[in-house]
Amino acid sequence: MLTLKGKNIYLRALEPEDLDFVYVIENDEQIWEMSSTQTPYSRFLIKQYLENAHQDIYEIKQLRLVICSNDDASLGLIDLFDFDPTHNRAGVGIVIAEPENRGKGYGSEALDLIIKYGFTHLRLHQLYANISEDNLSSVKLFENKGFKKIGTKKDWNLINNDYKDEFLYQLIYVH
């Protein structure tokens, strides 16, 4: 069963050539809120990260994949993080880099693929996502994939001198 190839996109491992793409995403202040980032990343640090991206998910407890269109354009990134093989769970995060590529179904298809990959190859029992209260497109995306809101972390993130709630979503694999 192919788990990383969809109808309109596919997911692939990071390559050294992704340096500029990852650099732009990691230094986009408009999405720092989603990743709890507060400082920019240097090209040097991202280059080091890419040089170690080959490490196994069981070693580093995370996996970052590039979301690519069928014509090989890099559209975004999807991550499994906080991978816990003892309890068979992982967090999932996704970003589509360019605003003009959002709302076209790429994120939805990428999330379908990472869910299938996680439950098939990693034998995960559950995936979870942390979503800011005002990220309505992500709330809709994850709810449409069957994720259930199981909690609210009150005043969890301080963004521009304003505390925002963060929702915890969970998808449990049912055999």
C-alpha cells in the first residue's frame, strides 16, 4: 500500500536542496505562532538540521516531510513530533508555505497521507494536534479528518501581548 503518494501531492524526505525552502518557512514571522518560535533561524542551523534529517524517527522522535505537488513543486511541510513508540502516539503539524496554495486541498491530502503512514508503518494508536483558538482553517481541517477536540489549554500562548487558548485534538485509530 502506498502511503506517501496521493492524487495531487506526495510526501518526501527532506533533501539538502530544501535549504532555501525551509529557511523561508522557518523565518516567516506570520507562522511563528503555530510553532512557538520567537527567533529567526540561520541558514547555517537549517543546513545542519538538513544534514541530520536522515536520522530515524525512532532515534530523534520526529519526522519532517516535504509536501510536493505532482509536478515536484514544494508546497509545505508536515511533521510528526513527540513520537512515542512506547505508547504509540505522535503529534502532527502542517504548514502550506504560500498563502495562494492554501485552501486548495493540499493540506487535507497531506494530512490523509500522514495519518495513513502513521497508522500503517509506525503502528500508531493515536495522533494529536495543538491548534490555536483562532486558527479556524486548521480546526476545520483536523475536524474534517476525524480529530476530536478533547481539551482547551486556557491562556496557553502569549501572542502580541494577548493570551490565546490552544485546543488539543486527538485521533485514535480504531481497528
